[in-house]
Amino acid sequence: MILKEADPKDSQLTALETYLAAPGVPEATRQQIERELKILRAGIKGERESAYDIDFYSGASKNRIVIHDLRIEHNGRVAQIDHLILNRLLEVYVLETKHFSEGVSINEQGEFSIWFAGKPRGIPSPLEQNERHIAVLQDVFKTLEMPTRLGFRLQQRPRATRPQAPAS
């Protein structure tokens, strides 16, 4: 069952496009806006494609709940979760979506870089980002009265799916 669809990003796109079309925008600012628009569009595309696949396999299920684009604020911390899937046993899957139009690389130290205009640019680790989301979600679950099954209180264990390294 799909509980929440992704929030529209039209207002963000419109604002950036409006700034870009304004007269007298310095060239450096114009390039930055164009870069932000490209990144935003790629992100929207990636989230939309991921949501389609998730909804295709889990959306009609009576055993799973799907929540897209969930923002949680708890004890001064924020988690912006792209996709959350919960099943009847309260297994919780937290998925972070990324879409890089020119590719991504990860070095031996685990540092991420995206390629933009043929050049690498360092980015924060999406894996660490997802771990922070899970930590916030775990703290929220600690405050909730969880249901019981067969007399046992269900325990939730939010988890992330980790990408696998390609076989050599």
C-alpha cells in the first residue's frame, strides 16, 4: 500500500528557472544556477524512477506500506528519507536515491565523487547520509508504543540496503 507519494518539486524548479531568466545575472551565478538545475532535475528523475520500481513491486501489497519523501524532525535532528518501506513484521527499509547523469566513483577510502562536465567533484557519502536517517528513525521508534503479535512486542529494526561492489 502506498501511504504517501513523493512531494512535487515544481516550485524549486520554477524558482531556479526564474532566477536564471532574470536580466543582469552575472555569468558565474548563471553557471551555478544551471548546475543546480541539472542536479535537481537528475535527482527528481532518479527518485521518480526508484518510486516507480518500488511501487510496482510493493505498492499493491497488503503486507507492505510505502512512504515516499518523508521528512522527520526529532530532538533537533532531521531526516529527509527518500523511500521508506515497512512490512507486517515491522521490518523497516530506508532507501536513499541518487541519480548522477555523468557517473559516480568511490575511492579506496570510501570517498564519493560525482562527475560533472567531465570533472570529478566530491560529495558527502550517501551511505553515511542514510545511516543518519536510520539513527533518527530509530530514536523516533523508541518513543512509540509498538504493537504485539502472539504476545510478543514487535521490535523495529530500520535498515538500509547496501550497494554491492561489482565482482571482479
